[in-house]
Amino acid sequence: MMAGSTLRKIKSRSWKKPRHFRLLEDGLTIWYKSRWKQCVVGSRPAPVFSYDIFLDGHQSEVLLSIAEEFPADLCFTLVFHGRQGNLDLVADSPEEAQAWIQGVRKLIHKAQTMDEKERLDQWVWEWFKKADKNKDGKMNFKEVTKLLKMMNVEMNEEHILHLFKMADKSESGSLEMKQFVQFYKMLTQRDEVWKVFQDYSGDGEKLMLEELESFLRIEQSEGEKGPQHAKELIDRYEPSDTGAAMTLDGFQMYLCSPEGSIFKPNYLELHQDMTQPLSHYFISSSHNTYLLEDQLRGPSSLEAYIKALKRGCRCVELDCWDGSDGEPIVYHGHTLTTKILFKDIITTLKEYAFKVSDFPVILSVENHCSVEQQTVMAQHLRQILGDMLLTCVLNGQIPEQLPSPQDLKGRILLKAKKIGDVEGCMDETLTEFSDEEEMTNGDSDSPTKENPSADKKPEKLSRELSDLVVYCKSVHFHGFEHARTHAKCYEISSFSESKAKRLIKEAGTDFVQQNKCQLSRIYPSGFRTDSSNYNPQEMWNVGCQIVALNFQTAGLEMDLNDGLFKQNGCCGYILKPKFMIDPNIHFSPEKPEGLIESCLLVYQVISGQQLPKVNQKEGSIVDPLVRVEVYGVPKDQAKDETTHINNNGFNPVWNETLNFVIHTPELALVRFVVEDYDKASRNDFIGQFTLPFKCIQTGYRHIHLLSKDGTAIPPSSLFVNINISEFT
């Protein structure tokens, strides 16, 4: 890979251009040369971090379209985070393709397993390389000052010159890579960390074992872990051979590590009880999963399903329509979105459904097909998925409650209309509409005033497709009173966002009660033609499990979704709080008092580190502020922010304290947002991090910021001190 290869870059059936690709010396960056320019693959200084997944063979739409021209063993695809397009490539030989396939997979694994020090070293190396315009491996003072502007640093030039001369041991007037690393280390010495270190260090040089243990007990609330924990941290993070002590360097490395993160490490692992009924879990769910962009003209893509599943999604949607050649297709009906074959989606699901999580995947089918093509759908589901597809009740028992995620590991469930019920009672002449059509009847969420199903003749369901529906039978919602007396655990109703909001306002407690034994699916308004999202928190507040969002659209709503489902091993299932699953507890999100103890949350926002530039103009430096937002029951909705710091994205210091009272901690999410202040217009987004309140580690912690599309932007972070106490 370092020697390089000429590969064909494919954009369409007609656009196929040779490009020379090679791996750079850092072992992480792929570079290529076109006729006109030289490029780095990806959009960040360390581009391998921008890869989402790697596909070999004909797995992308573009490579499928040229399958007759180029065999599968020559083809591979890089899929990027966010909305950046794929990179489809074709090698000259199977051996060359295999070398790149294996190599890139190793690169992705290497990037995913790097520790904070390695990531920081990589980041510094990339900036050095970017600024070394003449490629001589050195930088003079003028080049260094220019680089610091690129890195978002606005500093006194005399101070920079002083540090430059200290690093220039050979007095050559330029810094080589190792010297630049030393210069950067001096530049990034953090007084706020040093002060914390000094509070517990007896000699000001190191933390002895008992001193570190005191810090962990008093500040980090980790006293129960004992002396052994302090010894393990020294062994893990102290770079020098100090014995039973930690220097400032080791202390800073610990604070920047996952153990020093705001997110409790043990909550990142699979730790919840997975043996309760499906209705007791929030389920990561996607709407219009096939779309990469908007729902009027956007492309439909298999990659959209792969990306959603890689993100932990456990409920995907398929809008199915009759294809012209007898093969059902999936697209957003009556729009200009592109079409993909139903059978190709099912093949993709078979491959990727359980790569990230073993727990069940629900296929939410919006069925617009004729009986004949419904039967074809059923045949594809059975033939392609085989034993993965659940086709009958477990143990032959008629269910009194839904099975658990543990019971359904490795299984795919169909959510659709069903003739009769699980017990086998059937009506030969039953006719049905799809969920969404039924709900738009008289619903203000419909993008048109007319009922879209008014002129459509009812069509019979295919018995073959109906028989595949077991635990997720779609039914119309007839009210909470009707549900209490007639509903069965395996019946599921879908609600538009406006209808769900109306029900929450009118009968929130009843909604909570119904969601203890039955699944509910919420979907976005038909007016959201740009594929924007509603706030999912309102729906989670009443226990709705399948709160479907447009995964392709970045923003607050997906930040909340990613934040909630980051816990529990990113498995896509989060156990609801006890008051949302115990039938004897009647919880109201409007009046949560009496059931749960309130908490006082105190955030000291201390400092920021290496915040990314927003405006890429050379002289532009950000003016950052931090806003803390709390999402939960209505009483917990709150936000507060720091003042802004002028011209410092490199190491801004705020030392400001923000206070919040949390009435229902089990449902609260906390979002940290960093913005570039602008007095004349709207602030620009810099980064964010969102997590459940119950996953917060108290003490001195780092918050590692994420980009708008939810990917890491190392080494950007916030340094905070957090205290949580009982509120009386």
C-alpha cells in the first residue's frame, strides 16, 4: 500500500477514472493523485477516522451497476461517516484488490483501538505534515506561527518565539518533527490541570500512591475501588518509570483517557437485564431507512441500511411498492427518490443485521404491493434469511407477554399487517391498508389535505406474507380504553408525531401504562420533506419504544438518540426505568413528583482543548462558549451557557459554574454544545457530546467532542468538574 497502486475510481456506469492511491508514512492516511490535483481520502487531518465501514465486492449501488464489466473480486468500497459519498474502487487483479481490502481493514482496526496519546501524536503529526509545504521535514518560525493559526491558536508572538527557541536545541532556526512535538508539549501545558495536581501532590513533582488514592476518593468518588485502582492507573498511564507514583504527564493522560471521561466506562458495556419483554425497552429505530438525503429527491441506498445497523439501529423501515418486472421495490412512493430492489435490501440485512448487536432486528414494512408481489416478498424473506427470520411463536406457546431481546437473539422479526392473530384465527376476506396510510386518514401530519388512501381500492393481504408476522402485528389504535380491554401483547400501533404529542398531552399516564405491555412506533410528520426530525425525548417520556428518526439527518434529535443508545454496549436496546414497566406504578411525565428523588447537578466548565476551526480563513480564530442542555420530563427541560472567550479555540478557560435541578434523573439526557459566538448572526456549531444523566461520572472529567454527524474530532475536548447531590 505504501508503494501505491493505480485503481479505477468509479462514480457511475460512465465515469471510471484511473487514480494512483498510496498509504502515507503515518500508516493511517490514504493519498491519491488525479490528473489535476493531489488529495487525501477523507475530510479530516487523520482521514482513516472518517471511514465508517469497508465493503468488498459488488455491495454498493455503483459497483452493482457495473457488475457485468468488473468481477466482484476486483471491487471494493469505502463508506464514510455522515453524508460524504462512497469511494468505489476497482483493482487490476484479485491479488491487488485483496491486498487493499486486508490493508484498509487493518487500518480501520488500528484507528479504532488507538489510545488518547496515540491519537494526539497522530493529530500533531498530521498538522506538521500539512504545514511543511516544501516537504523538507522541518519548519522555521514563520511556518510555525502560520501553523498555529491553522490550529486555532492566537498567542503572543514573543511567547511563541521563546518556546520555539527552547525546542530548537540545535539552534538551527527550524524544528524537526521530534522537536516540534516538544514545542507542542510546552505549548499545551495546562495550568488548570497543574493546579489540581498541586492540590494533592506533596512535593509538587509527583502523586504518590496514597496521594492519588486521596484524589480518587475525594474528587472522583472512586474510593470504593481501593488502593489497587490507583496502582492500576499508574501502571496504565504513567509514561516514566516512577514506581508507585504519577507525574503530571501521567496525570493528564489519565484525565484524558476513557477512565477520566465523563461517561462511566462500565455503562458503555452491555450491563442491563436483557431477559424482560420487548415492551420494557427503548429500541433504536430508523424512519425511511433507505434514504441518504431528503424524501422528495434523495437517493435510496443499501448503504443507508448498513450505516443505520452499524449505528446500533434495531428497527429499520421498508416502503414496498410493485416493481415493473414482478420484483418488489423500495422507495418513497410518488416522489423522485431512487428505487432499490426489496430482495437486495434483505440480502444486505442478512449480512449486516448482527455485526454490531446480537439482539433482534425488526423490519417495519409499509406495504403498498399487490398480493402477487407480497408473495414474492415473502419468498425472498424465507429464502434469503432462512433461520434468521422468526416465523412462529417461541416454544409453540401463545404469548401472554412479548419475548425478551435475549430470547430473540440473532432473529429478524417482521412488523406488518396480519390476517387473523397469532392463535391462528383467520378471516379469509380481510383487507387492510398499510400503517402510515391508515394513520394519515384525517391526520394533520399528512402533507396534503386529501386522504391518500381515499381513491385506492382495498387490496387483500398475501397469506404467505401475513404468516411471517408473529410478535409485531400492526393494528389501528382505537383509544386507550379499547386497548385496555381488547389489545394483545403482540399488537403494535403506529402514531404520527402530532398524534403522539396529542395523546401525550391528553392522557400521558395512559400512554405510559399501554407501553408497559405493548409496542408503540412513532414516525415523523409527512410535512418533513427535508427528512428533518422531531424531538424523541417527548416520546421516550411516555415509554414509547420504537421512536423512529431519520438517521441520515444530523442535529439535536440524532444527538439525543445516539446519546441514549451509546450505553449498554450500543446494542440498540435500553431497559426502561422501573416506574415505566411496573404495572402497579402510575407515572405521569407532567407530574413526576413523589416517585423519584430529585438531584442537583453542578457543572464547573473549566477549559477547552484544541477546538476545531469553523471558518477556514487563515486569520480566523473561534470565540467559543459552552452551553449545557438538559432534556427529560417537561420540568427538567433547561439550558444555560458560559460567556464566550475571544480568539481562543486552542486552550480557552472559562471557570464558570452552571446549576440544574433534575426531577426525573432516569429519563434525563445532558448535552454539551460548543459554539463559535457571533454577535451579528447565529452562532456556528463547533462540537457536542450527549449522554444519559445516569451515565455521568462525577469529579474532574474530560468530554471528548463529536462533530455534527456524531463522529469523533480528536483531540477536541472540554475539561469539567461535576458534582451530583440529592436535592431537597
